Amino acid sequence: GPCALPIFKVAVVGATGNVGREMLNILSERRFPADEVVALASRKSMGVEVSYGDKTLKCKSLDQYDFSDVDICLMSAGGSVSKEWSPKIGAQGAVVIDNSSQWRMDPDVPLIVPEVNAAAVEGFRKKNIIANPNCSTAQLVVAPKPLHDKAKIKRVVVSTYQSVSGAGKDGMDELDRQTKALYSLQDVEMKKFPKRIAFNLIPHIDVFMDDGFTKEEWKMVVETKKILDPKIKLTATCVRVPVFISHSEAVNIEFENPITADEARDVLRNAPGCIVIDKREPGGYVTPLEATGEDATYISRIREDATVENGLVLWCVSDNLRKGAALNAVQIAECLINRKLIQAKQKAA
């Protein structure tokens, strides 16, 4: 019969990876208006089963798939796959929401965190591609956005404590394997990370650049400028820590105008996507463990920094596979639908 909501066909590319699996979970959890969801992956994953709600989907091969009746393609298959496929899929009329870093800084591609700059999504038509920011950037901009609106941010210094799931399933396997090896007195193997990650931390994510910063640190700078405000100065140190899921960040913010910790707390309590848990007592803050499996960006330890004029410091934690990646991508898709920017293609009956 006639249905009130237009129903969309969604393809998930990279469906067997950490983020791809999470995308399928979230589509089903949020009851996304899809009448068909297709799981796509590389040829070697063909036939691998992934779950979508209470259904099981068999992965199909990306390079043999016809996208002509797909409305939205959630892409989480890495930069090189996205570089080749996103323009092809976009050319067939599907909107690609890409989780890799491939398109983020392209001026014709909107870089979106819906709580922060949803209106910018309108610019997707040039390439039919929308970019999802880096996981550490996504949580970094959700909290400062309302503070920026109130007191105008000048400079940010951020130190990250990033979980191994940010390095994919291999990262999680390595932490698991090394921990077990240490307990059973066996040799520790290093494959994914350049140094041991179990009971250690590594101040190096992505490749090194000429100025001594890593690419992860650079991404946080340029993406924050693109999403939030090009005038903001930002410097980052990104560190991999032996935590399975959820990234944490210590964020030091300098404002143009005065803002107290109490004012900041009130602003953040009312901000979309933020949950403030900030009691000044043992356990009165959020750790990566509690944020795992949750959608919000959690903010704790809000305090004034007396070493600069108008300074605040805060701690923020978010599930990097959800808000940092899969949830943000699905929210972008919802944003396209809610703003009536896409129509479902007519499917052959």
C-alpha cells in the first residue's frame, strides 16, 4: 500500500570491517527507512555473512555491483577503494557518504558532523560525495561548537588517547594477541603497530610529515578548520593507547571572550550529541569503557585554565566506531532525507 516515508535502497561498502559492521547495526537500530540494504566488500570477502538487525546478509562483490538503483552508499573501505569507486558510484546517482580521508579536504565535497554544520550538506551535488571526518575530529568538534558560538574559540591544544579499533580489526587483534602472549610468557609479535601496544602507548598515528607532526594530527587541524571555523588555531598530539574501543581527548581551549566553567557546563548540557558527566569526585567522569556502545560524546572535567585569558580545559570521550564513524555517516544520510535533499529512485516493480 502507499507508504508515508519514501523508502531507500542503501549499500554498505566494506561491510566486513569494524566500521562496516557497525554501520549495519546502526541502520537497523535507528530503523533507517531502507527497504533494501546490500552488503558489499572486496572479492575475497564474497559470501561472508554479516548481520543486519535480525537478518543475515551475504556480502556481494563491489566490482560486479550495479549501483543504478541505489540511493545511498555508505563507504567504509579505505582511501584507495574510495578514490576509485566513490566517483563511479556517485555518477550512477547514488549519494556516497565516505568514511575514508580521501575526499575530506576536496572543496567540492562537504565534510559533515550533523550537530555542527548540517546546513553545509547542501553542497553534495557537485560530486554526489559527502565526507565523514576522522574519528578523533568528529568528537572534537561536537563539544566546542556550542562553546564557539558562545565565546568564540581562538586556539585549541588537544592530546588524544585513541583506541586500537581506530586501526581496524587488525589493531584490536594485535592488542588481544600481545596481552595474551605476555600473560603466557610467549614472544610478543608486532605486525600492525611499530612498537608493542599491550601495556604501552605509542605517540604515532598514521604517517610522519615533514614538520614532525603525524598525518592524524594534521587531519585534526585541517578538518576542524573546515567543519568549525577556518580561523581556529589548533595543535594536536595523537597517541594510540591500549584500549579496545572509544577515543578520549584532553582539550585545552582559549576563547576570545570570557566564559566560566559553569557557563560552559550549562551550554554543553543543552548541546545536541553531548552528555556532561562532571562530578568532582572519584569516578565522577567518563572513561572509554562507559562510552563504548553509546552514541553521545561525553564531556567531563570542565575547568578554567588560569594560565591564559579565557581558557577552559575539558575531557571528552566517544565511541570511535559509532560517533567517530558509522553513526555519523548514518546521521548524514538521515540529514539528507530530513532536509528533503534526496528522493528515492523509482525501483522497477
